[in-house]
Amino acid sequence: MSGETKILDCRAVARGFQGWVREELKGFDKPPALATLYYAPRRNEGSLRYRELIHKDAARLGVEARDFEAGDERGLLALIKRLNADSSVAGIMAFYPIGGRLPDEDLMDCVSPLKDVEGLHSLNLGYLIKYKRFLDEARTVKCVVPATAKAVVKTLQHFDIPLEGRFVTIVNNSMRVGKPLGLMLENLGATVVKVYDKTRPSDLKDCVGRADIVVTAVPDPAFLLEPSWVKRGSTVIDVSYQGNVDAAALKSPAAVTARDNRIGQVTRAMMFVNLVYCAKAQRAAR
């Protein structure tokens, strides 16, 4: 990589939003509580690790995080229903993929949209499609959007990486990352193409090669993006846990995320930003 390459310090971005959360929490008589919900029959090591990190972050921020596990699908739905009705819980976070008989997309709509810290309820995604930013602007009650997509956008904005008029390729088309991130970037004036496992290799290469910004988020350890496809001066954001691209092999990128300083910590900070938004929305509704 060129000596002029900017390493995106995701840790600093996360600290900034964590500081914002701490300040906002001072405006509540009692810090809003977060409920985490894990589906035990489909053990997922990534979800377990993520749950551990969320609870550690909650402890540092002074947020009560309550942990729940469901032993079957009926119990999972009952838990969601109970937590929706529990006024002492401000946010509900389920660890997807659930892998049960009911599709994850249907489970996402079982969580109350006012407690949906992941921004995955159809109502919240609909606000994103319409680029609706506030539920109640006078009370600064903002809409909730998916945390990972928001983390990518906020990181780009933090480092003054232009979005308007830029060509962006997202290597992911999931409900949690690619779809909402594409909408957010389009709302900010970017031209976005999403590629995924059904994309022809020649088209993948072409789209990556044209991009001013490449965001890759493939959860497959076997997937590696060919560094030679990325043009000089591009920004490369690697969202994947295991790493989708060898940053050291890139041809003089303008900016890139580092393997030991990844976007995941910003995603977790966004979860707590969303928790504050949910708590404010519920307070306004009351």
C-alpha cells in the first residue's frame, strides 16, 4: 500500500458515539435497558461472541443488558411477545440468523418497531426507503436504521470521504447489511451496485474495478476479494469478521480498514445509539 493510504480508525469512531450515548443517558431518570435474545437450538459461535461484546459494552456505558435464551421456536416467540410488553425494556436485540422454521424476516417483524434496536422491522426499513429521518423532529426522536449499515456510513462521514456522486460497490445483499446500506448511500447521493453469490464473476470484477468505494461483507471464510480488481485511490471497507480482502495487497487505496481495527466496534456503538432512539420514541409515545 502507498504511504499516503489513510487507515480508517474505527476505534476512534466508536469512542465518539459511545461518548454521545453516555451524554444522552444523563437525560433519563433510569438508563434504558436492552434485552438480548439468543436461540439456543442453533448454536452460533459468532452470535455468542457478539453477545459477549454487547454485554461488555453495556457495562462500560452503564446500560442494563438482560440476557434471554429460547429453547425452541414457540419459546422464542413467547419471549419476544413478553419483552414487547415489558415497559422496563427499551430495546430488543435478537441474534440472527435464527435458523428456525419461521424465516428470520418474519421474526424481525415480531419485535415491536419501537423496541427494534436493529432497525430490521418492515416499518423501520420502510422509513429508510422513504428517507424519513425523524419520528418526531420537535422532540429529536429519530428513526432507527440497521446498525452495521449505519456504522459504515458514519465511518465514511467521520473521515470526510465524499459520497455524493461516487460509485459504490457493496459485496453483500443481505437484509442486515447490503440492502439497507445501499439505500442509505443512495439517500446521500451515491450510485450503488450490490453484488453477491449469484453475480457472475466477470460482473463482480467489473463492478469492484469501477468503484470509488468498495464495501465487502461476505460471512464466508473461504471468500477473498481479488486485490488487483480494486482501482487505485478507492476506499475499501471490510465489514466481515474473518476478513474478505488482503489490505496489504491493494494498489494504493485512498483509505482502508485495518484487520485489528474493524467496523464491528462501530456497529456495536450504533446499537446503543439506536437504543437511545428507541427509548426516546417510547417516552414520546407515552
